[in-house]
Amino acid sequence: MKREDLIAALADHAAASAEEEASLERLRRFVAGPSDPFARSNPEGHVTGSAIVARPDGSAFLVVYHRKLGRWLQPGGHTEESDASMFDTAMREVREETGIAELSAPLGREILDVDVHPIPAHGRDPAHSHFDVRFLLTTERDVDRVAAEDPLRPMRWRSLEEALAEGVDGSLARSLRKAREVLRRSAALERGS
């Protein structure tokens, strides 16, 4: 994973709200700092990669229930040394968590959203922050049956309205809205062609 590549990608990203701008500035400072931003041993936290997984028309989004945090989230997680980029982290995590291999990236490797959020202490892990870099992926596929039926990690396709009604947090709601807008604009352009 190259820190310089992430610094460049963050420089190109424009925040969509004051909340995202605060996360973006904090993430930029963290990545440019002296410690390894990808190391899980970093006491401040570490960079994570995730993706909003949507139907190509933006009609539904895949959410995964995170038991430790007790809420619905987008698929994603920690970087691994084999990941060449944050996009690769997000892609790998989505494939591992959902069993879906056929994924498209409407924005390419462009960042959709960023968020910095606290992670409570759990077991041996002290409280820390996740500096999350989010991408947009689409698929027509369903989740792997075993993954979907895993009682430890249930996942569901939800419309934006259903996801909001289930209580997704504000940063995920923002990301879902951004993704739906990107996909609707793309569909409108295709219809106009």
C-alpha cells in the first residue's frame, strides 16, 4: 500500500458536506503524519477501505449487520499488505464478506466518500478510530447464500428509504445518497444517448 497514492487520491476528493469535510481534513492529516496509517497497532487508529454496493440503477444497496457495533454498515474492513491500493482493499473486502465476485466500479478508483468514526474498545483492542475511504461498486448479483444466511453477519438489499428506516448512521446515509445520485445521473445520461 502506498501512502503517496492515498494522499494524491484524497487531494482530488471534494467533500459533499461540512461533516465529510471535517473527516477529509482529519484523514489527510492522519495519512500525512509520521506513523503508519495502515497499521492496526497504531493507537490512534488506521485507514480502512469499504464500498457502497448498489444495484446499477441505484434502487437498492447491500448492507451488512455488524454485531460488535450493533448496526447496519457497508461492507469493508482493514487493509492487508497484499492490497495495492485502498480501492483494492474495498474490492477484496466486498468479495470476502458477500461472496459476490462480479462487481463494476462506475466511478473507477475515484473515492465516493470518506468518514472518520470512533471504534469502541473490544477485547484486547483499545478504543481507536477508523479512517474509512469509501468507493462505489455495483452488481446485478445476489449475495452468496451462505453469506446471506450467516446469523453472525446478516446482509440485506435495501432501498435508500429502507436503509434509512433501519437506522443507518449519518455518514452511511450520506454515502448512500451520494451513490444513488451518481447512479441516477449515469442512468439519465445513458437514456439520453
